[in-house]
Amino acid sequence: MTAPPRIVHRLRIDARADRAALVAGLRAPRAAIAPKYFYDAAGCALFAAICELPEYYPTRTEQAIFAAHRAAIAAAVGDGKQLVDLGAGDCRKAASWFAALRPARYLAVDIAAGEIGEALAALAAMHPGIELMGIVADFTQGLDVDADLDHRAATFFYPGSSIGNFSHDAARAFVASIARHCATRAGSGLLIGVDMKKDADRLVAAYDDAQGVTAAFNRNVLNHVNRIADADFDPDAFVHRAIYAPAAGRIEMHLESARAQVVTIDGAPRAFAAGERIHTEDSYKYAPDEFAGMLRDAGFARVQLWQDPARDFGVFYAS
């Protein structure tokens, strides 16, 4: 019988500095809000609803690729390794691979301590033969799990096209940090889901659905901001905008002021002109060769790719 899941806390939060950065971003000439502020309780529920929308193809397309190519992916990855789940959340995506990959250890890495704690407790009952560990950390600010891994090969798992939320430079640095972890453990690799470049209309529709769920998700960030920054944003006074910037290869999300207005932020007024935008998120898309090149530049010697028939999405394994 294995020991109960161990959870280590590596998250260092400076609430005062975070708040100051948020206020500064809102007051900047080109106002911006970091995407992490999307995810209060209402935002998490709205994002879960987005993943079920007909326009939002990434989640179901990745799942279809996993289902169609599970045996081939498992053969490429190998079994009996340490499985490092980046952005684990409820751990369901990684757990769906337990039967195929038969991990010796599972390390769930996420910023949300409560969610991974509950998920690991449930997994412990279902998978008593797997050593389970939770790591509470913001890996987007730097990944260092050397102290948590043992000498065995490790598979880093980063599904859901979350790599798209990194700028190109940040994505390169992040992939390189994983490659460095893999280099010290023979047989290690990265299994990652990546959204592909495609028709601009389809991309925009995925971030601006007909039911308005994504618009509600985007505007809800202002409710969260109001609580943190002592602000009085009226979410209904802003319009959701999703724009594809082909030169950058990214979807941009903005909140556009529907009229001239003045918002109080941390005790001081900030005027927004009609049509002025607050930048809330970028989501970068890749061509297959483009992302494969990034993986090779990071130090991975072998890159394999599986896609859906429409080539909308890609699952890469780099080793």
C-alpha cells in the first residue's frame, strides 16, 4: 500500500505586489489585465461552459486525438515513468492516461492547492499502486521540479493548448526548461497539446461564440478586478472583442469601452474613451513545423506529431 498523497507548497504570493501590478496595468495608456484574473469562481464555471461550446473545438479535438492515437502515443512515451502533470486542475486528463502509461509516480503541479488536494485524494483510492504527489506552484513563472523528481525517466504532460497563452519568447523559455529537466533523466520527454493556425473566421468564432459565453467570461474579469483593486468597473459598459492578428499568429481578447466613462481604480479616476480597449488575453497558434522547430531548438532530438483529420490541433511528443 502506497503512502497517502504528499502535497508540497512552493507558491510564493506577494499580494501587495500583485495588486500594485494590476492597478498599474489598468492605469497604463494601453490598459491590460493579466489572464490569471479570469479565474475566480464565476470565471472557472464560465470557462468550463466554454469548453462545451460547438465553436470551441480545442478541448474535444485534443480528446479525439488522444482516443484515436492512444496506443501509438503510449508506445512513443513508454510506461513506468514519472508523470508530471502541468496545470493539473482536477487531474482528469492525466488520470485518463494511467492505464496506458502505467506511471510509477504522478506529480500534479497546479496553483490551486484545494483542487489538486481533492483530486489526489480521490485518485489515491482508485490507484493505490501509484505514488501520488501534489506541487502547489506557479510554473508559468519558472519550472523547477528537480527536487521532487527521482532519478527515473519523466514524462511532462501539458495538454489543452495552454502553451498558447505564452508569448513566443516565453514559450521558448518554458519548453527549454522542460528540456533541461529531461536531459538529466534518460528516456524523458514532453507530451503537449498545441492549437494550430487555421482560417481566421473559425479562430475568432472559437473566442466569440454565438451564445455569448466567452463574452461573459471576458467581462467577468472586471468583477474580479473590482474586488481586488477597489474599482467600480461596470462590466456591461464594455464590449467583448476577439481579434485574430495573423502577423503575430495569435487571437487577442479585449474589452472595449462602449462609451466615454470614468472608472475609479484604487481611489483614483481613470478615463476610458469610447472604443478604448483593455487587453485581457493572447492565444498563440502554431503551424506544425513551427512548433516542432521550437521543440528541437529547445534541445529535444526527436519530435512526433499526431493530428485530427482536419489538422485543427496537434499533440506532440518530444524526447
